[in-house]
Amino acid sequence: MADVKLSGVHKYYGNVHAVRGVDLTITDGEFAVLVGPSGCGKSTLLRTIAGLEDPDSGAIAIGGAVVNDLRPRERNIAMVFQNYALYPYLTVNENIAFGLRARKTPEIEIRKRVSEAAEMLGIGNLLQRYPRQLSGGQRQRVAIGRAIVRKADLFLFDEPLSNLDAQLRDEMRAEIKRLHHEITTTMIYVTHDQIEAMTLADRIVLLRDGKIEQQGAPLELFEQPRTGFVAGFLGSPSINLIPATLKTDGPVAAVVFQSGGELKLPSAKAMSLAGAQGREILVGIRPQHFSRAGGGPLRNGVVSYSAVADLIQPTGTRTFTTIKIGGVDAVAELQAHDVRSHGERIDLAIDLNRVVLIDPVSGVVIA
Amino acid sequence: MRVSKLPARKARILALRYLGAGVVTLLFLFPVYWLFMISFKTPDEIYHVPPLWIPGQIQFSNYYVLFKDGDVLAILNSLIVASVSSGIAIVLGTLCAYSLARFGTGGENLAMWIISQRMIPPIAVVFPIFLIYVYFGLVDSYFGLILLYTAFNLPYVIWMMRGYIVDVPLELEESALVDGLNRWEVIWKVVFPMVRPGLMATSVFTFAFAWNDFLFALVLTRTEVITFPVMLTHYFGGQSNFWAKIAAMSVLGTLPIFVAVSVMQRYLVRGISLGAVKG
Ligand SMILES: Nc1ncnc2c1ncn2[C@@H]1O[C@H](COP(=O)(O)OP(=O)(O)O)[C@@H](O)[C@H]1O
Ligand SMILES: [Mg+2]
């Protein structure tokens, strides 16, 4: 069991500045997910924690001790790799026992731990097989088994599910989450998949270009993004960003679209916008905040909007409908039967209580 | 397997193929066959006109002579020199290759430079080497020959093994490092099992190189460590050739390579084709 503390970590690969000053504290027993687009430095950061890369500056502490000068094997961590990293010439049993043998664990103890882990992961019947005789999901389980028998202080995962097909990925995701409940070791998990991040994390650390863009609980990041990047990265389908101009008049504020039309903002939002008259902004509205207008009185902060349905993508439970708003395409997530045909005019309600207003130049959320 | 009735045309093509393969095999095996037969013949039978396809009786006197006169020591010399030198070249070369492949030692070009050493025509360097060997008293010694064959085989081993090692997924090594192995253990427990077919194939070739070398052995040996190919030349006389000895010695000299290749066959095919894909 251990906490992890990074301070001022930088990493260069030649001219590429892969990690640019990361300060991060992960508490004991936490499930932290490093997420961000491909190439943002997630793997580099994880490998730096593992000791597979040396940082160019900054300190890494595990369990309160600075480990910069320790080799990977001296850090007592276990790591699961994207391609499973199973030894093809060893059986499943030998693969799982590999780390224990390397540490000269007594054979009796090895046998006990391997069968415990195999039990936990449901691979007890595969122990005598070779990796090539396993399916992708089984290989993934073996790789996880190899990590958990180690009883390490810290678990690192680098995109462990990205090679699995969609259904298996959902299954394994749930299994990893359950695993964390059972063994409660600190885990750091890297993924580029925002759904994985949202579903697994106690805390999401969103990276962008080698820096932490924002970190916090999944719903905190989702509901209170600090930048347009965070708002756009989390959520599926992603948030609609519509260019507009602010119109403020005392306690009342509205966004005016360049193509005409305006939406009145709820008073809570309007309060923080005093004096921003005429400011250019991007209006961020999540697809989930659209609904079919019921005809009754609208709740506070909800406005009505009439649009023509363009693309209609039913998913079974919800139907993603593309409409025009402020001159740009936006996706509204409606109930399955809310919209029937292309070209149909629909009356929508937009919940603006959770709208995000973004400065188009700096990308910072202003309200 | 179920024997299905082939269409006549396909059957004819298949038959032709087997015929072709049979002819080629016969053609290639004939000299080997002839060599074996001569080694079992008496002098009369060797010079018999018309040539005899099969000796009257299998007799080993030609071999007996080689053992009695101590000629077979040349085979032993070759065995020692070839196995020790390729053993050393394999160990050192694989470690060098690991360093080139994983730590980028020497940058982009060192590997290329190393293999270019192998392009030098041996005849161009044999006399300078001879002079150096005379100076250091290395002529006609095991050490001298082993040193030379090791030096000549190293570039080849480094080049081949670098290719095989580059193909080992880095994750396997990193996983082992995290799991508690040090670098040497990683090489022994992860890299070695992964490159074993390539290593086997490479060692057959290094062994064969030292085994077959004639030029250096001729120039650098006198009486003490005469190797098998040099010994063989002693049987070609100005007046007459000792065909019986030549044949028997050649058979003995072919055996180690034959054994090596048959034992390693499984690895050879995989090793060579591995290299062929990535190279
Ligand atoms: N070994 C390396 N040599 C050079 N550049 C690298 C190396 N590894 C990663 N990079 C670069 O560092 C940046 C971050 O890479 P990485 O941490 O792998 O990103 P991620 O895992 O978030 O996709 C990328 O621009 C990548 O090209
Ligand atoms: Mg990565």
C-alpha cells in the first residue's frame, strides 16, 4: 500500500518535451486514471513512475520515499502492459509465477498465490496452457494475474483493454473495478478512452500536451470543466460548441448566435457575466441537455428551441439527432421515439443550467 | 487423411512435380553417394573400369588407416577450434547485439560498420595477419586460430542477433524488469528464450564457417593444429591422389556439419526465415 507523489516532473525525448512539469498526488488506495488524447504523455508519465524512464527533472515518491534512483525492480510495483507481455515460451502457471520466482519466493507460497489469483480471475483451468492457446480476454486475465500475485505496493496499467473487442472490454473493465474493490491497492491506470476513465476512476487526471489540464472526480470534471478541452474530451457524443456573442443587461444575460437567434441564460450564470457585453464566446451544450419540449411551462433555466431534424441515429435507448443551432451542426440526445424522420420539425427544450461558456481564444471556461 | 480422387489433370501435374523433385535429389545426392562408396572400397575397386556402383563388401580399412596414422586428429583440431570459436563469438556477439539493439550503442551506423568488416576478402588480410601472428608467436596454435575465427564470426553474429533481438517485444523485457529481474537475468530468462531459434541458426553458420575455412588454416598452421581441410590437401600428391583417404576423411569431415544441421533443422528453418522477414 502506498501513495504516490510527483513534483515538477519533466521528461524529454530528444527535442520532444513529453512531460512538462507534472505535480500530482495520488492517495493510498486510490484508483487514478490518467487520460488524454494519444501522444499527450500518459505512458511516459506512467513509465516514469515505474522507473522504466528517468525523468529529466522532478521527484517521484512512492509511499513517502523518493524513488528516482531506484531501479524498477526495487520499487515494488506491478505493471500490466497493453500487449499483455506474456512470455510465449512459458505456461500460464509459469507466467503468473514469473515475478514471484524472480524474487525467490518459496515454492509453496508461489503455488498458493498462483491458485488464489487464478481462482479470483477464473482462469484456474488454463494454468497448463501456453499464451498462444488463449483468447485475448484470457491473456488479459493472465497478465492481471501476474500483477496481483506480486502483492505490490502500486499497480500500473497502460491501456490494458485497448486490444480487446468492445464487449470484452466492457466485461474486463467491470472486472478491474471489482478487483480494485477486493485488493484496494493504489492503482494508476492509463487510457485514452474517456468512458474507461469515467467508469473506473476515483479520480481522473486529464493530460494535454504533457501537462495536467484538470483533475478531480469523474462527475466533477464532467460537470465543471475548467477548459473547453476538458468539456470536449469527456462525454459521448461530445459537447456541442456553438460560436456566439454575449448580450448582458443588468442581471439578465443571453447568448446571441452569429446566424441570428438568441438564448436567455439562467440568472445564476448571468450573475457572473456582468460587464461582459459583446464578448465573443463558445457556448457548450451537452447532447444530454436537449429534450423534446412537453408543451407545459418550462423549468427555470430551460429554454425552448425549434429545429429541423437532420441526421437521426437511433442507438436503441437514445436517439442522437443532428440539428442546426447558431448556424452549426449540433447533436441532441433524445428519447428513442422522440423523432421519426429526417426533415421533421421538432420543438426542443435546452437545459442551460449546466451550459458552459468558453473563451474561444484561451479555451478557459468563464461561466 | 482421406484419399480423395484427384482430377486426372491435377494428378498428372503432381506426378510430374514428384518426378522433377526426384531427379534433382538424385543429381545432388550422387556425389555424396559416390564419396561414401569410395570410402568403403579397396584400392582395386576404386580404380576398377568400369566404375563399380557398390563395393564388393563394406570394409573400413580406409578409416582404420586414418585412425592408426593419427590423421583424425585434424578432425579433432577442427572440432575444438570451430566449437570454441563459435561459442565465444555467439556469447560475445549476442551481448554486443543486445547493446546495439536496446541501448542504441554507437548510434545508427555502428551496426553497419561492423557488418562491413565481414565484406573484406580474406585473402587481402591473410598475409598481414600472418606477419602479426609470427611476431606474437601465435602461428600453429589453438589460440591463434580460435582468435581469428572468433574475430571473423563476430560481425556476422552481431548483425544477425541484432535483427532477432530488435524483434523481441520491448514490453516483455520491461515487464520482467518491473517484476524483479536485473538486466543480465532479463537477457538470460527473456531474450535468450525468445531468440533461441535465431541463435541456433546463427551458431550453425559460425561453426560451419570455422569448420570450412581453408585459407587461414593453411597459412597459419604448420604441424600442431592442422585442421581437417588442410589435412585433406595432403592427400593430393604430385604423382597420385590417395582417393581412399580423401574419401574417408571427407566423410568424417562431413559428419559434424551433418549432425549439427539435422539436430538444428527445426530451428534453422525458423531462424533463417525469422531473419528473412525483418532482417
Ligand atoms: N521512446 C521515445 N522516443 C521519442 N519520443 C517518444 C518516445 N516515447 C514517446 N515519445 C513521444 O513522447 C510523447 C508522449 O508519448 P506517450 O507518453 O507514449 O503518449 P501517450 O501514451 O499519451 O499516447 C509523444 O509525442 C511521443 O511521440
Ligand atoms: Mg501510450
